[in-house]
Amino acid sequence: DSGVTQTPKHLITATGQRVTLRCSPRSGDLSVYWYQQSLDQGLQFLIQYYNGEERAKGNILERFSAQQFPDLHSELNLSSLELGDSALYFCASSVGSDQETQYFGPGTRLLVL
Amino acid sequence: GENVEQHPSTLSVQEGDSAVIKCTYSDSASNYFPWYKQELGKGPQLIIDIRSNVGEKKDQRIAVTLNKTAKHFSLHITETQPEDSAVYFCAASLNYGGSQGNLIFGKGTKLSVKP
């Protein structure tokens, strides 16, 4: 158990809908990262927050957004969902913001029908 | 941007044999290289990492080597056991611009250890 929690574990929804994925980092960690894992693209970095501020941005679609709250938990919002958004979404956390060891959560499996 | 290539995509070994997984990266500014193990239905778990000021690091049956000149790094698992069966990912991290923290992953290697 990495200490990173993610909810929900599974999510099934329809195209065009909007969903919110939630992540709680390990106690004491200030950085949260979001990754998408799909069969064709592998593990891809989406976005990083550090202590409430956006720190780095990767291949995140404009339909996706994230935020980190004062209690350091983070939410990833996915809107106007398409079939191709079906994937595993992982959250990771680290103590600092730069090249720190990242601990991954168990993931949220999203299926868009 | 950074690109990480990982080989082989699948690897099958007999219990007790060694396994080697190799990765190459493209950006010479990368200086942090972690390895993750992912079991079915779980998130990636860090097993070992190495920074660019070190050429080799060992932790019991697992070792990682780094050749910065050639821009490649490798994972070595000795005395493999059936519980080592999983997908292994290498990753690289840059340290400039807005990319100080995020990891660029290889495509993964599915390791099967046969009893």
C-alpha cells in the first residue's frame, strides 16, 4: 500500500458525460501528479500540482482539468467524454516538486460507452 | 521532448535465472531514472531508482546501471522468483523548464518467471 488513495476504483459512463476522479496524496506529500494509462499510449503524464499550484503540464486535453485543494487532495475532471478516454487514471504523490520519488495510487478504471 | 524506448516488450525466464531489461532515452538533460513494477490490477510500485551522478545502484536482487554517455540504463534482476512476474516500466525525468517532476515512461516489459 503506497498511502495514495483514489476514488472511485471503477467508473462506467457514456460519451458526452463529465466525471470527477479524486486523489488523496500520502501524508506529508505536497505534489500530486496525474497519469493516464492506455494500451496504445502507455503511461502518459497529464499534469502536476504542487501545494495547490499547477507545476507542470503534459499531454492533457483541453476537455480535462485538475485542481489541488488546500487539504492537498486533488481532483481530475474529464468532460465531453469520448470512447478513447477509456483508460486507467493514476494519481501519484511526492514530498517535493522536483524529481522526487513518486508513489502511485491504485488507479481509477474509466470505461466510456 | 524526451522519449524513452524500452526492450524487450516481453521476457520469459526460468525461476532462478537472471532478467535484464534495457531502456534508452533521448534527452541528455534527463538525470533521474526510476523503475516501476506493476502487477495486474494495481498501480506502479517503485522498485529502484538512480540519479545521473551514480553509475550503478543495487538493492538485494535488483540492480540498475546507467550509462549517460550512451543514454541508456538497465534493470537487472538476479535469482528470479515467480513473484517477480509483472510488467516493469522504466522512466526518465528532466530537470529544466517546466518539467522538473514529471516522468516519461517506456512502454513496459512483461516479465514471466516460470517455476
